[in-house]
Amino acid sequence: MTEIQKEKIRTLRDQGYGYGTIAKQLDLSVSCVTMHCLRNGLGGKGSTSSREPLCPQCGKPVTQREGVKKRRFCSDGCRLIWWNSHRSMLGHYKLVPFTCRECGKTFMAYPDSGRQYCSHRCYINRRFKGNS
């Protein structure tokens, strides 16, 4: 492996390329690229370099503190803006219409909530007044 190839491997790893992609681009074997990266501290998954992660909202580096949960965003402001514009990724379900078993009124609830009644009053009526 030439010095030019070694420098190219370092550059491509810093840009986030994987071993296979680098090997194809430089016409080397994957194991050759892998071993070079591991020997020279370029190992790990994807773009593992000594760089700090970047904020998905603004692109600024996110500083990580020792002994604290890893941060994804550079500030609370960026976090709120990003999550408000990506609400579909929150994992919440959309509300679905259900029909109350007591009064027949339609109400909205989350699909997995198990709700059968539109209100506590309908539940009590059904449970204790004997309406079936």
C-alpha cells in the first residue's frame, strides 16, 4: 500500500466512508483497508474519528461531557425546533375514533389505550347501574 493510498484512506474515513466503500474506491481488499484502519486508530463503525458529533438542526459541534448522557443537540432550542419539525419520528400514534359502549357517542383515543367509554360517567353507569 502506498503512502498516497494511506492518506486517501484517512481522508475517506474522516468523511464517514466504510471499509468496503474505501476498498472499492482505491481498488484494495477490504481486509487490507480494515487492518490499516485498526492499526492507525481509524477503526470502528462508519465515521469514527476524533471529531465531535454535529447537531442535526444547525450543524454545530455538540460537546459531550464526561459522566453525563450523550447529547444529540447543541442546545435546547435546536432540540425543540428539530423535534417540532419531525413529529412523525416521536413514535406517537395518531388518535383513532372509537364508539362509547354506554352512550354510543364517538370519541378519539390512541389505538392501544384500551378505552371503551367516552367518559368516567359512562363507565360508572355501565358498571354499577346494570346497563348491558
